[in-house]
Amino acid sequence: MCFLARQSISGGRSFAEILFGSATTEEALLRGSSLHKMIRLITFTIGGPAYLNFMGNEFGHPKRVEFPMSSNNFSYSLAKRRWELLEDGFHNKLFAFDKDMMKLDIEERILLRGSRGLPNIHHVNDTTMVISYLRGPFLFVFNFHPTNSYGRYSIGVEEAGEYQIMLNTDEEIYGGQGLIGCDQYAQRTISRRTDGSRFCLEVSLPSRTAQVLKLTRILRI
């Protein structure tokens, strides 16, 4: 999990409040939403074969969670869901990402892949702030750097072949900037040893974005 339940209780701060604060500018909203999607994706895919979405981490909460008690005259005003937030605007785009992330797992059974149901974390660079890991034919790449984007970042892979982006946090439909063009969604490996692997991909990594790539065709070299 990427939060503590008590953070969403009255007097604490929720996960989203920490990311967004009192964001009023487009830049602040972009920062918060970008990190929100990345953290949800890495939390969802880096653990074992299960994922729990729990109080304070899902959509629809009011400003804070406050259960009915004597101090608020046993009011339910802050013990409810605000589902109308999902209908349009900023929250709708985050919800679209969440749905597509879950759909990808339903269709591809991602959480059951990997060695004993766990990912192979093979690239962690504190300077570039890039993390990458493998789960079966899927490659997950995260660029957490706040300012640096990388046009051709080398990531090692175990199989030579063609990879296709299956999920990109920077898509405009998810509230991103759409910086990766359609012509960059398909990638072919290069025969160059990287991260202890025989082959590598050179991927485009805008700052504060993540992508999921799938090996769609194996090339025998």
C-alpha cells in the first residue's frame, strides 16, 4: 500500500493531499497527477499477486474522512463518497487511468507473472531517478526525475524482439501531456549488453512518466 489509513482520518493528511497540497495552477496539478499515476502503477505492479484498494486510497472521499461521533453531532457529511467527481475534469482522467491499469491486469494477468509471482527489478539509478523491472514479457519503466527527460534511455531486456507500449501514464486521456508520439510506441531491441542482459531497448522517457511495454515478437539472434 502507498498510504496509511490514519492519514485520511480527520486531523491527518491523505495520500492525495500530500501530492497536491492546495494546488491551484496547471503546473501543480500536472505534478500531482503525474506522481499519483506513477505511484499507483508501481504499487500495483511491483508486489505479489494481489492489490488492495482501501480507505483513503480510492476515489470519492470528501476533503477528509470523519466518522459520525459526538463532536460532529453524529453527522455523515464526511463519511461518504463523492462519486460525482468522476464525471468530468481532472478526477475523470485519473479514473480513466485507474480503469485501464486494472483492465490490463485482467486481460494479461500481470500480477501472476514473474519469478514466483514477483518482478525482476534490474535497473535502479539514483542519478537519473529511473526504475525498471520485468514481469514475464512485460517491461515497466519509471522516470521519477522532476525535470530531466530522456530521449533514448537504455534499459536491458532478456529477449531480443519487438516491444509495444501497452500503458503510458503521459497519455492526454489520463491528464498527461502526450509527449510520446505514436511512432514511438513500437520498439525493437538492440544487441548491446545493458543491466546484465544481452539486449536493450532505447526508450523515450519524459520526466515524471511511466510506461508498460510488452514483448510482442521474439527475434532469434
